[in-house]
Amino acid sequence: MIVILVGPPGAGKGTQCKKLVEQFDMKHLSSGDIFRSEIAGKTELGQKAKQHIDKGELVPDQLVIGMMISAVKDADYNCILDGFPRTLPQAEQLDIALDKENTKINAVIELAVNDETVVKRISKRRVCPECGAVYHLETMPPKKDGICDECGSKIIQRDDDKREVVLERLETYHKMTEPIISHYKESTAEYIEIDGSQQPKAITDDIVKRLKEV
Ligand code: AMP
């Protein structure tokens, strides 16, 4: 099964994907996480991606499409996609690649959250640079102040979670990513809209219920 989670930055895509893979036998593929690990590894792709990520821009399609299509293939076409596709050409190239393998996207889940909520939420988001765990200082704080529950490292604010960059990322989302919503609404994939302003547990329950019907 192939599921896509779409929504603005800070909608909770990563948090929800981590919960969903506990309940459904699918691999979580996050393009943002792959870029962050390329950046940490100081690879050529990582250095190129960083120049765009730091400014709140999208990484150019030609650096993303091949990387993600091979990740989907490696996951045996059984995955939850988080942060990809983010542009119409990415969505179209993914459709073509899946079509060649006689497979298709089963469901697209939109986590709908307004801009104001995003800005508020992201200002309190913290991440673990070592294991990638994500926290929210109010709704999902770590047990010990400033320390990752999973691996004991110091948690930090992502550079691209700073307010000016978040505003830029939101503008990019409306301009570049929202067009994929009508693309998927017109496709054969089940389109599921979820109120992303709810608490994380309520969102997970809603998604699980709807995905079980697919
Ligand atoms: P995320 O963790 O999904 O918010 O991704 C962090 C950043 O990585 C984004 O703001 C983009 O700069 C870049 N990125 C992640 N996925 C994509 C994608 N599918 N296309 C272009 N850029 C991406």
C-alpha cells in the first residue's frame, strides 16, 4: 500500500507517520529526514539541499524525484510518504514511475491546519539531532527538560523552524504544494481530509479509522 501525507510544515506529518507505522506494516519515508541525514553526513547532495532548506525554499525537483522514487522502490512500494511529493512535477513523475510498476497510490491524507496554528506550533517544536525524535514544548514535551526521551541527546530547534523561515515555508507551501491537492482529488487514490488542529492522539485515531476503510 502507498499512502501520502500532505499538509503544511508543522501539520504533524512526521509525528503521525511515526504512529501510523506502529499500526500498519509500512515504511515511513520522509524526504526532509533523508535530506537532514545527507546534510549531517556532509554529502554532495546534502550540501546542495542545505542551501535551499536554510532559506525555506524547496530543494529543486531534479534533486528530489530520483532520490524519493528509489526510496519507494526500496520499500517495495509499501510506504507512507511524508513531505513528498511537494510539487506538481514531483507528483506527476511519481505517478509515471508507479504506473510502470503497475502500482498506484492508495490514499492521500491531508492534514489541514491554518497558518496561524502552524506558526504557533512550530515555534514550540524541538527535535533530537541524533535520532530525529520530535517534541512540542507544550503538547508533547520530553520527560526531562531539554533531553531526548529516546536517546538522551540535547534537543534543539531546527534552523528552518525559526519564524522568518517558517513564514517563507508557508508561502512556498501555498504556491508550490497546494496544487497537488486537486491533482490527487481527481485521481483514483482515496482522498482523506483530517482536521490537523486536533491533539496528536485524536488525529492518529481519525487517520487509523479512515485508513482501515481503504
Ligand atoms: P520537512 O522536514 O518535510 O519540513 O522538510 C524540510 C525541508 O526539506 C523543506 O522545507 C524543503 O526545503 C526540503 N524538502 C523536503 N522534501 C522536499 C520535497 N519533496 N521537495 C523539495 N524540497 C523538499
